[in-house]
Amino acid sequence: REINNLYVRVTELSRGRRVDDDDAAFGAVVDTSGADASADFGRSQSGSPGATPKPKDSLMTMQTMEVSTDEDPVALAAKLATMNERQRGFQARIRKLQENESGQAGVISSLNGQLRNLQSQQESLENRADELTDKVQRRDEQIEKLEAELSQVEQAFREAAATLKETLAAQHARAGAQADDSIDDADA
């Protein structure tokens, strides 16, 4: 709004007109930025009447620039150029922030993709670990089964050996008895 009013002010002064306080094109701005308002603003900023505020690199600087009714077009044009330059600076800042935001969004998207990839790999490894655990469990069960079968076989062998030993002993006893009988018969 103030930039547009300055354009009007420069145009009116270039035509030789004096813009008074009651001028419809610029009266509102003059009323709010005259000597009294300037003094009040100076006191609020520095504590002394009429002190000129230090310019700040913010949007408030554009809104608090003083406009005097007795300035010439050159001074007004200079102030207008300054305000335009600051406006371009703010626009450049906004664009930079938007670019940074876009870049950060790209980085976040890339990190999210990597995170999803890691989660997929973790899930695959967990599934593989479950499969290996199942295989180990089945192998242990087979080992236990084979050990039980082996124990049964060993028991059968021990029983068979004992039976064979008893059989051989009985046969040997019968053979000895028969030999004794044959010797007795021979002696007779």
C-alpha cells in the first residue's frame, strides 16, 4: 500500500502539485507519518523525542518509513527505490526458504526410502533366521530320534551277546559232559 502511495506522490509532485495533508491520494499516509507520529515513533524506539529509528532488515522497516509532505520527487524516488530493493530482498529470502524447504523434503524422502529398504532387509533377515531356527529344531529332533534308535540297537546287541554267551556255555558244558562219558566208556 505504501509503495503504491509513493508512486502517486511522485506522480503528483512531478506534475507540480503540492500534496497537502487533506489530499485524497496520500492523506491517510501523511496523517499517520507526520511530525507528531514521527516523534512518537522516535520516543518509542530510542526514548528521546524525534529520534530517527535505526533501520531493521524486516518487513516492519517498510511499514515505518517516514514520508514528509515537503520532500522532492528525487528523495521520494530514492525512498521508493530503497523500498523496492528491500521488497526484492524479502522475495529472494522467501524463494530461498522455499528452495531449502524443497531440498529438505527431498532429503527426508531419500532417508525415508533408505529406512524402508533397511526395514525390508531386516524383515528378510528375520524370516531367514526363523527358517534356520526351524531347521535346527528339526535336526535336533532327528538326532534325538537316531540316538534313541541307536540305544535300542545297542540294547538288542547286549541282549543277543548275553544269550549267545549263555548258549555257548551250555554247549560247552554238554560237550564236556559227553567227553567225560566217552572217556568213561573207553576205560570200561
